[in-house]
Amino acid sequence: MKKRVLLVSDFHANVYGWRKEIIESMLSAGAEVALAVPYGEQLEYFREIGCKLFDVKLNRKSTG
């Protein structure tokens, strides 16, 4: 069975800057990777390499 991974972040640049290599490794190992993060230009890279993207509105200063 294929592993499935969901990464959630409140800022798109953090995913690109801090998690890019980890995401690439998981995809290379055959995992399905999905990202739940507010949309940003850098996220297109992840769509191109095979990630599923979910545009979510998160605010790190609120609970709802």
C-alpha cells in the first residue's frame, strides 16, 4: 500500500524553504504527498513534481 502524507502550513514560503527536500524524498520513495497551505507562487513547483495542493485559508493568530 502506498504511503500518504499531508503537510499543513500557514505560509507557502515555509513549505518551499524548509520542507522542499523532505517532500522530494517522499515522492521519490513512492509516497503520495498533499499540501494544505494558502496558495502562493512557489507552490506550483510542488504541483509540477506530483503533489496535490489544497488552498486553505489559515491564520496563525486565530483559532477559527
